Amino acid sequence: MPDIVVQGLCESDYEEEIITAIEEAITRAAIEIPELELTANDISFFFPQDPSITSDEIPIIIKVELLFDKPKRTSAIRQLFAEKIKENFSKTIRRWRKLTKIEVAINPPFKPQEYGFCSKTYDQ
């Protein structure tokens, strides 16, 4: 289950419909690549808010973490995923604000058997 962290958003970007649009754009990027073997339910998002960011002149950095290692998730597929995130995010965010720079990093494949991992879903 990849966790996608979006850093560098300004205060006005934290409106519910904007966050939803960003999540949908990035999720679309993942689903468009069948080799990733992901569904919308597999992806979680984190949008840390930095009160020192007061303008849209700050670069946006998107990090994909916990993308588990699987045979079809080659380095070429991870690079394609980074490019699709950049494209979809850029098209989406430029509808309401200026974008000066974007960086997308797909962290190395996560190998739970080597690094340790546990997960539990609780009743809501």
C-alpha cells in the first residue's frame, strides 16, 4: 500500500475540493499503469501543512513511500509512475494556481520481508 506525501502546498491549497482533486489526479496516474497492480483503495495520502509557506513560489515535492517490491514494478515502471504523477498533478494544480517547480520521488522498492512491516485495519 503506497503512501504518497505531497509537500509544499500553500494554505489555499488545503480546501477539501482541491485536496480531493490532487488525490484523484495522483490515483489516476497509478491506475493507468497496470504493472503497478494498484487500486484506488490501495493508496493513502499525507498532506503535511507548513505554516511558513505563504506563497505558491515554493516547489512541490511528491514522495511515494511503501511501494512494495513486486516483479512487475521494475525501475522503468517506477520512472513511468513518477512521470505520470508529475503530468497529472501539474495539469490539476495549474487550474487554480501557479506552479514553479515539481519533483516526484519514488522511494526504493519496499521489501517487507527484509525491513519489517505490519498492518491492521480496525472497525470504524
